[in-house]
Amino acid sequence: MHSPRIVIIEGDLVDHHVDAIVNAANNDLMLRAGVAGAIRRRGGPAIQQECDAHGPVKVGEAAITGAGNLHAHHVIHAASMALGEPTTAQSLKSSMDNVFRLAREHGVRTIAIPAVGTGIAGFPMDECARVMAGCLHDALITG
């Protein structure tokens, strides 16, 4: 068994060849701006169509779709906010816990994750790093 490896890379999320890309999503699963917009533009309309078929999720939940034309197999949508609302530490933690749960359930071994909630949702980058590190730690311990 291989030990988990964490690599931090600055770059374009949609260019990574991974099993799954995490989308910094709103609970309506509308791929509009920021990371979601980049995923929609590069991945094509199939991703938004799957999101529409899935329907809204509660803030703090996550949903998984195909990845359209991306190099990944899946997009996991971390719904840390409602449209026009900020991300909170609790909604970020809950959505990321659900991301890692879905990743386990779908056999995801490699995953690219942006700084969820730090764009238009206004969550502070340093606090995001702390919350996400805790979620990753918990996922590695329980996974």
C-alpha cells in the first residue's frame, strides 16, 4: 500500500490529469464564474447538464458528475455557499468532508482541489487552508 502524498501546485486546475477535480460550487450547482466557470468552459456543456439533472444540494453537501472534456474522470462539486452568500468555516468543512466521502465511494485516488470558498464567496485564504487541512487529515485517518 502506498502512503498518501500531498502536492501543492499553483496553476490552472482544469489542466490536471487526475481522477477528480473539485469545483468550488454553489448549492444550485450553477457553473458560472471562477473555478466553476473555468470547469464549464473547458469541460463543455455536459457537466452543467449533469448538474441540472442532479438538482440543487444543501449548502455543505457535495455532488459528483462526469468531467466532460476535462482530463479528469469526475468533477466533485463542493457546495460551500449559496448564490450571493459567503462561505463559512462550517459550510467549507461540511462540503469538503462530503467531497472526500464521495471520492472514497467512487475510487478516486488522485484529486485536484482549489482553495474552495476564497473567491467570490469571500472566505479568508489562511482559514481555508486550516479547514481544508483538517478535513484532509480526517479523511486520511478514516479513509
